[in-house]
Amino acid sequence: ERVLFVRYEDLKSSTLETFRRIVDFCGLRLSDEELGDFIERSSFQNMRRAEEAGTDSEAGDMRFTRKGVVGDWRNELSPESVWVIEDRYRSLMATLGYQPNSDDTP
């Protein structure tokens, strides 16, 4: 029943503090050095390298990682897609501090 919500914006702007929250939530005990190593291994660049190394031919050009840029979803999602996401998850998004970006209609 325990859930920890982590925003990508927080990972980018407050990396150490956000990862410490994750580690504490998981009940792990890591030294600052171990946490730093964990953060480095979890970097966007390392995730991208791992994804490229394990590319599945069935996946084609589809990627899990895109650019690693906060807010770049605005360049990727259509207004209709934004509306559907916000309509469906408005309450959760408000809890996480996100403000609606779309009008009330698609």
C-alpha cells in the first residue's frame, strides 16, 4: 500500500535529495559514495547507453528514453493527447503539483 511518487523535474533539479528519498523509502542504507554511484549509474546517458546496447529488433526505432529534457513532452504530444492525459489523471497531477496545460476540450 506504500507508494512513492517521484517527479522527473525533481530528479533533474534536486538529484541527490530525490534519490535519497527513494533510497530511504526502499529501506536501503547507502553511504554517500554508494548513493553517488547509484545516481551515476541511473543517469540519462547511462540509461540511453544501456538501451542502445540491448536494442531488440522487434522494437525498431521505439525508445524508452527520449532526450532527458524537462518539459520536452510539449514537443512530442498533440494537444488531444495532452487533454486525454489531463482529463484522466487530473486529480493525481494536482496532487503532484502539476497545473493543467490544456483547455477543457480537445
